[in-house]
Amino acid sequence: MPDEPDPKRVQRRAESLLPEERSVGSDDPEAQAEEILAESDARMDGRASPPGKSIEHRSSEDTVEPPD
């Protein structure tokens, strides 16, 4: 059985469902969020680096300000 998801992470995701996710409706936003996160985690875990290269994981906080 896979690891249990972090309840706080699931709750945050359930509270911030995207408009298109909300539009389909859900009787259980937490279960919907848990599935979304599981799919996202599986995609991240399944990423393979190209031979001789590594995959860089960046976020918007890692960017630099453009020059003036």
C-alpha cells in the first residue's frame, strides 16, 4: 500500500481546487484533492533524467528579476 498522504497537504489542496476542478463538483473535495496529489506525485516520481543530465526542479521563487 502506498504511503498515506499528508493530511495538511491534502486539506490545502482541497481548499484551493482550480475553477475547472470545482466546476465538475465533488461530494468529497478531500478525496478529489488526494487523487490529484497522488497523480502529481506519480508523475514526479516517474520522471527520468536524460543520459548524462539531471532534471532540475525549480519554482517561481528561483527566478531572477529581469534587468531594467
